[in-house]
Amino acid sequence: MDILYFAWVRERIGLPKEKVETGARNVTELVEELKAREPRYAAAFEDISALRVALDQELSDFDASLEGVREVAFFPPMTGG
């Protein structure tokens, strides 16, 4: 599965995207797997209430299933301007 990181999430992790193998059933489990990798992931996902997630380019919730998902994107909330 491809994981994309945007804005300060990308800055903290140091990557714009990566391909991962996961056994996670939902986004929350995926986040826990990523946080356990190393401190930079733990820092990026410290407060998931400050993040949004999209599955295959559709805004979703952290309890959403990853079954059949090919792309997960993490980004901070956006504001209009």
C-alpha cells in the first residue's frame, strides 16, 4: 500500500511517500504500526486529532477499513482562504 504524507507530517517523517506492507485492518491500526517504527513517526502521529486521512483520495475516518485500499494519505486540516 502507498502512504502519502503532506505538510508538517511529511516534514516530521522526512518522506513524501512510501510503500508499506501492513497487517492493519483499519487506519488507527496502521497509525499504531507506523508510530512503533521509530521516533519520527511517533512524533508525526502523536496527536491524530490534528490529522485528516484520505483512502484512495476520499476523505475518511481513522476507524475506516483498509480492505482493498491502495493509497492512504495523511495531512493536517485545510482552511479556506
